[in-house]
Amino acid sequence: MSVEAVLSRISEIRSQIDTLRGGSAAAASSSSSAAATSASSSAFADALATATGSTGTGTGTATTAAAAAAPTGSAPATSVDGGAGTLATGSGATGSDVVADAKKYLGVPYVFGGTTTAGMDCSGLVQTVFKDLGVTMPRVVPDQAKMGVEVGSLKDAQPGDLIVPKGEGHVVIYVGDGKVLHAPRPGKDVRIVDNWYSDADIATIRRIVPAQASATPAPTATTAASSATDLQTAALLSMMQSGSAA
């Protein structure tokens, strides 16, 4: 194939990419946008392979540009289940949400084994609050004490963290400012009180969901597609300039 033919083919591909870029902002769905990006990437790779005389396993400029345009792997799925050593980020709930939801149950009487507004115990309260927020938690304190990530001490505790005393016979929700929310014992109801535990009394402090929402939004499919197209355009321009010089 002559240099003129190669340059003509590259010009056609560039026009196709410009058209795709112009239409991506008005795409009806992420799936159609992803399909357009995939098509342009394939066409671009074909043009480069033709220009450099390489095959699908070739090296050099074509391989480098194709690798730069290749989409990255999908982000791992986030969990909505309480787990040991990890935060349950899938529901989007934060520690503040835990406290806000727990306050709905203030005044509910203590009932051993209970998990409803008719009555609940300490671990039943915890399980119910997280269930409200879309996070699955175990039922009893010893299992709840293994969930999430450990917080080093009371000074590092944030609203929504769980405080479990030694012996793992109780669990309370830290609400901030030195106060906790819990279901105390028979004859009492769900209430907020001053935290009476010291670090020496505590078996573990567990953070089940992030203390606060992430300040950095995740990159969108549109942004990723636009970046890939920009890389393709830059590579095409480079190829055109090299072909002209030849």
C-alpha cells in the first residue's frame, strides 16, 4: 500500500473518531457509548497495523497506541455485607447514617433476642440499624465484634463505630461527643448516655461502614471513553506527521 493510501485511510479513521466524539455527549446509554468506543479502538488499531506493516502481535508505535487506548478492567464490586477487615461500602452508608438511623429506635423497650420496634436487645439493635441501611450484619455480639476494621482507641472513634467491651457481652453505638446509643437491659429502653467505657474496658472498636462519604467521585464511563478517544486522535496526528515527512 502506498504512503498516500495509508494517509488517506488514516484521515478517514480520524473523521470517524471525530464523529464518535461529537455524538458521545448525546449518547442515550452507557452501553451504546462503550460500543462506539470499542468500534473506534478496533478501527484505529487496524489503521495503525496497516501503516506500520505489523500484524496483531506486532511491536512499536501500533502496539503502544493500541495498549494506551485499551479499556481498563472493571472496578471490583463493593460489598454490602459486614466482613472482617473490610468496610461495607456497597450501600453508600456512612457512620453519620448509622447514628441517624439508630436514633429512630430511641425509646424502644429492651427485649432479649428482639429486633423490632416491639423490643430489641443490644445486638438486635445493631443488626436492625445496619439492615435499614442495606448492610448485612451477624446477629450476636461475638460475631459483630469481628466485622469491619478495628479502631485503635476511643480517641480515634467516629460516630457510627461499634464499641464492644471485654467479655463481648454487650455492644454500643458511638454517637460522638463522648456519648453512646444502646439497648441496656431488661426494664430499660434504647437510649443515649455518656460513654462509661475506658480503653482498658474495651475488647474492640469496630468501624463497619466509612466514617464519611468519599470526597473524590469515581471516574465515569464517559470520561474514560473521552480519554481513550483523545489518545487515539493524538496517535493518529503523530502517524500523519510521520507519513508526511516520509
